[in-house]
Amino acid sequence: MLELGALLLLVGQAAGLAAQPAELLRLEASVDAMGSTYSVVLYGVERARLESAVDAAFDEVRRLDRMLSNYRQDSELSEVNRYAAERPVKVTPELFGLLSACVEYSRRSDGAFDISVGPLMKVWGFYKGSGRLPGKAEVARALKQVGYRKILLDAETRTVRFAQAGVELDPGGIGKGYAVDRMVEVLKENGITSALISAGGSSIYGLGAPGSQPQGWEAKIRHPRDARKTIEQLYLKNQSLSTSGSYEKFFVAEGKTYSHIMDPRTGFPAPGMWSVSVLAPKTLDSEAWTKPCFILGRAWAAQQTPANWRVFLCEDKTETACAWLQ
């Protein structure tokens, strides 16, 4: 018969074993959708739950592709582009909310961010292509079809109407960010508290923190002139980081480099920057805000960026000058 002291010792040991945390499992997966590769890294204690959460997140990306892709003729966005110049097009509450956010980004940036940039992307050859040098007359014609004020949103009827023919919405500046945010929400709904979600490596969100790094998920900003080098390193914990760089898609013509980051006010690719990275609570915000910061530059970004966001700029100078604004 065990003495009381020995019995308490055994009970205490059993309780200690029961209190030990289960070993964390790591799962990595990726899927191609919306013209990009979406990758996730998750930590948890149940493999079945991790796998189910990843499947649900990837299903969400595929759903958004069917809603937002301007490469799919049957997408909701393509229907808007096809008919909104002829009549008001009724859209889902989700798409209406997203388009409303885009118009607000345009207002806040004096038109430097503009989802109606589609005609310019086409004339410059960046739609399904690597770029071409158009004539000035071509640019002028396309520019007349661009402008966020030509997007008429009616909240009462939840419809979209274009003020003139030729207007075309391009989701390239917000699609990845919105998809990442939606993936984060789906993972949370499936019980995930630790994950890193990335869209093409340029829009990422760190949910919680990996077990070995309580400060958050390690994120690196690449050197804009040398992909092998890191120019800045930071940690994301319930935060997003998006980067827009002139090195992502560009072409060289007549000795000059033209990138895909278009200034919708002038009709020409924006000069003066190598890359811009934005740290913000949501990926939709960080991705959208990189564009006006890239186009309008350091002084504008310093004045207009919300206090709880941060901006890292690499300016196109004799020597690459990269620094945080705040």
C-alpha cells in the first residue's frame, strides 16, 4: 500500500505530464491562383485541422479568382468591365465594398492609386505581357479612359456604372492583398492562431507567431538592385507587409527602363523609386498604399501615411537610398 507522500508524488508527476504542451506540427503548402502563387506556413497540434484549414484557405483564393480575375470572362469583375458603360451593374456586397475601398484609396492619394488603370496597362503591354513602348497618341487616348471619378457607385442599389465607354478596372493593385486578408480570416475561423501567408512574396501577413520566435514571423525586404541581398529585416505579428518594386515587371526601350507601376495621372510609368514597402494591420491596406507612396514619393508619404503604418522607401538615386520614414 502506497504511503500518502508517495501517492501525492505520483499524482503530481502525472499532472505535470498532462500539463506539458503538445508538440507543434508545421505544415507548408501553396497554390497558384489570380496570377500569383499563394503560400502558407502553419503551426498547430492537430495535422488534420491544419490540412483542413489550408484546404479552406485555398478554396477561398479560388473563389476570389472567380470574382476578381480580369483574365476570366465569367468573373464578376469582367461582367462589370463588359457592361458598366452601358447600364448600372448590380454586384455582390463583397465586390461593392471592395470597389468602395478602392475609390477611397484614390481620393486619399489624389488619384495616384486608381483601379481604373486597365487601359494604360494594356497600351503599355503589361496586361498578359512584359511591356512595350507605346506612342504618345496611344497613351493620350488610353489616359482619357482612366480616372476613379469615372467609377460611379450607388450604395442604395449596390450598382456600378462607368461614366463613359472604355473604362476598365484592373485588380492588380489590390487583388493579392485582399486575398491574403481573406485567407487569414478563413484560417482563424478554422482555429489557426499561427500562420504566415504570402502572395507571390510581395504581399504577406504574419498571424500570431511561430513557436520558436515569439516576436513574430521573420520577413525580409530584398535589395532592389540585387535579389540575392536583404536590405531590411523585421518581424510580423498580426501585421502585413507589402512591397512594390520597379524590378518586378519592366522592359528597356531606347536605353530607358519602364516599370509596370503606372502613374494614372500622367499615363506613364512612375519614376524616382526602386521599391516601396508598407507595414500595416491589413494586407489590402499595405498593398494599395505602396502605389501612391511609390508614385508621389517620400514627402507625400511622410505627410499622408496613417500613424500606425510604416513605410520603407528605396529611392532611385546614384546610390540606392533605403530607409524607414518613421
